[in-house]
Amino acid sequence: MTLVNNQPIGIFDSGIGGLSITKHIKQQLPYEKIIYVADTLYSPYGNKTAHSIIERVNSVAEKLLQQKIKALVVACNTATVNTIEQLRNQIAIPIIGVEPAIKPATINSKNKKIGVLVTQATAKNPRFLTLIDKFSSGAEVIIQPCPGLVELIEQGDMDTLQCEVLLNKYLIPLLKKEVDTIVLGCTHYPFLLKKIEKSCGNNIKIIDTAIPVTNQLQRQLQKNQLCTTVNNPTSIEFFSSKPSLLLDSLCTNLLDQEVSFKLF
């Protein structure tokens, strides 16, 4: 088992959003090897058809399996809602997906009015809508698609007036409906957390999914006896379908470590 235990964990996203989850995994599982894949050539997934998303995810997963990964984290909400079931049917290793935290939001909300920021593809996905029906527990859940936000984050334009205007365009309708809890339904959106908090004020709870995803990964590794036996600090290999110096620079800032992407 030791050989398998010390194989890497594969993490992928359409772009850099999955780094928000990778950061938590690195902190909580400090000795695990990680391979991170940003499918930037095909980013964002949020404006693609379900068929296109499934094709891309299957291609990325197949390549990661060739790297002998022991577990796979689909660090992308859009990819999860469109592909997670078929991935689990095809692949024997533990697969951890990312889903908007509707259940904890309903528990947290006092006035039972919840906003969910998502990509366009997630907003109309049947699995996502079923998730809301299952866990809303009588709360009013307002789905807010956010076209354009992922693209700005991918371009490193988070501190621009354009980003601020677009973000407020999506937050104001939720505030007008008096939500007291907002779920970040895309792994890119935590990189805008401070801006979201500033726009919403202190009375609105913002819920991210990075911590529960990391906890689930840890549980699955323990359950399947796959935890590493080596006490070397986490090493992360970075791959992209479209590597660039801009991508390296952006991710170096976001992850607080030197990042250099290789072609995937």
C-alpha cells in the first residue's frame, strides 16, 4: 500500500479557481503531493454546453490518471454538477466534487433568504437545481448567475473598476431581496471575497466550500487507507492546457508561493 499512499492527489479546474481549494488542502494535509491542472485553454466552463464540459473533464481526468493519482478533486462547481456521477461510475479512486453549500447556508440563515452566486452553466444544471430542492428546507434560495466574473479573475483583473461594477450588478439584486447569507457557488469567487464582504456589509454571512471539500478529501483518504506515509512538506506540480507568464504571475500571488505551469 505504501507505494499507492505516496502517489499524488490530482486537482483540476477550468482555470485558477481551484487554487482556493488547493490552498486549504495544502494547509490541512501538509505532506501530500499534489498535481494541479488548470484547463485554461478551454476556460471558462461556465458558458459551455454540458456535452462540451463532459468531454473536457473526461480528457483531463484521463491524463491525470496516467500520472498515477490516488484521488481526484474536481475543484470546479460547473464541472462537478455536470460530470461527477459519470466520473465516479468510470473511475475507481476516490473522487471529491465541489457543490454550492446550500445545506450549511440554510442552517446559518436567520431569515431563510439565501443568495447563490454561480456560473451560467451551474445555474441551469438539473443536478444543481435538485440539490437546492433537497437542502433548501423551506428557505428561499435566489440563484444569481454571474457571467463575466470568471473571465476577469482569470485575466487578473480583480482590482479593476470593471470587476467592481460587474460584481455589484450581481450583488445588488440579492441585497434588495434581503438575503442574509450568500453562497459562493464557483471556486473562482473566493478570490473576490474581500470585495463581496465590502459590498454586502457585516450582517451578511458569506459561505465558501473549500473547507468542507478538504475535510471530505481527508475522510476519503483515511477511509481508503491512502494517507501518505512520508513526512516531506507538500509539493505541488502545476500544469495548464495554456501555460503563460501571466498565469504564473497571477497564481504566484494567489497561492503565496512560486508557481510555474508546464504544458498539460
